[in-house]
Amino acid sequence: MSATGVPSAVNAGTTPLVQWSALLAGAVAASGISFTLVAFGTGIGLAVASASPTWRDSSPALWMLSGLWLVLIALAAFGFGGYIAGRMRAPLRLATGPETEFRDGIHGLIMWGLAVLFTAVIGIAGTVALSPTGSAAISSAAEAAIAPDVDALLRSSRAVPDAGIAYRRGEVSRILLRANSAAGVSSDDRDYLAAVVADRSGMTLPRAAALTERTIGLAAIDLHRARVAAVIESFMICAALLIGAAVAWYSAVEGGRDRERGTLPVWEWRFAARRPATGTRP
């Protein structure tokens, strides 16, 4: 699976144990591939979490498919980045052996850590830049899972002044977030929500109370689904990162082998008839 090239070597005693230029090159490549594939997956609906109200229509099968997409991203990004980190490391004037392979593998593992760090920093920076500040951010985060339920509860067909509606929505959201807790929504909070709905919509108190009970039940279901999705997402992210670490190690070792032998990876079926037999790998 290789084509013959010409390796260059340096003295093992003058070669630094950690070569940051190779590590940074692999980490940047891995981060770029990861970001591209994540953006593509989000665009075609493979994101587990979404700000869209339609996220609740997803099934556990879709959540699992999204997790498998994360694993595929890890294989592609860390495999390519690990190979770059191992291949671009300066070759040694030593016969290829366990020590050389171990150093290449360590470079792949460090590259994996740098790529994860780069991706995390970019993600955090984007979240901070796009999120509102102060109490508005807290209210927005509280409403994320139950925003459609809050909309339905506070909907009104009559003209109602909107002064203070942002705080009222945040207050209602914080109450509804207790729907999936062990204690649930207290009777006092239920009566308060019914009074708010009756005052805003103009409906009778019994109708407002019935709407409140139905909305609390829907909120509990939505919060449970959000919690299940978060657990699946966390598990698949962890699995993808661990698989990515193993792939980065293996790819860096493979890159080191090609570096020491002066070969390039090519497709067997395409170049089998062209390459000389002396440069092939078993």
C-alpha cells in the first residue's frame, strides 16, 4: 500500500523528544476536519441537541445515529491528524523499533489532546460570543427545553401589554422546570400559574387551571426527553474521544513507519501495477 520515496534522517541525540511543529500541524488538521464534519452533520439534522422546537420529534434511533456520526468524525479527524503528526516528525538514524513506534504513538496522543483543546476553546468562545448576558442568559437557558410549552401557556388572543413579559416568561419557565424533579410543581405554584394564565388570556380560572395541569405534564415529558438526549450525547462524545485517542496513536505509528521507510500511502487497487516491488510494505 505504498509508493517509494526518499527519507531524510537526523541524529537521534539532537532530535527533541516532543516536536511541536508536527503536533500543531496534526492538531490543526484534525480540528479543521472535525469542525467541517460537525457543521455538515448539524446541517443535515444529526445534531443531538437543537434550539429548534422540533428537536422533541427525534427518536432514540436518531440520537444513536448522531452519536455514530460523532464516532465517524473522530475516526476521520484524529486518524488524519495522527498520521500527519507521526509522518512530519523528524526521522531518526535508528532502525525502526519499539522505541520509535512508542515516540510516534505518543506524538499522536499529544496531537489528540491539542485537537480536543482547540475544539473546546473554539466552542466555548462561540458560545460566549453568541449568548446573551446577565439575567437574560439565565432565562434563555431555563426556557430552552420547554419554550413551546411556555408559549402555549402564555398565549392570549386579546391585546395585553408586554411590559415585563420577559421576566414573566423566565418565572414561568423556572416553575415548569420543577415538573421533572422528585418533588414536582407544588400546589401553590400550580395555583399561581393558573392565575397568571387566567389574567393574561381572560379565560376562566378552572380552564386556566386545566391548561396549567396539561402544560406541566408536557413539560415533564419534554424535560425527560432532554435529559435522555443529554445522557446519550455525553456517552457518545466520550466514546468518540476515546476511540479518537486510539486511532490517533495507531495513525501516528503508521505515519512514522512510512516516514522511516520513505513511502507514501496510496490506494492498492490504483497503483498496484505502477509501483516498484522493492518499495512495498507487507
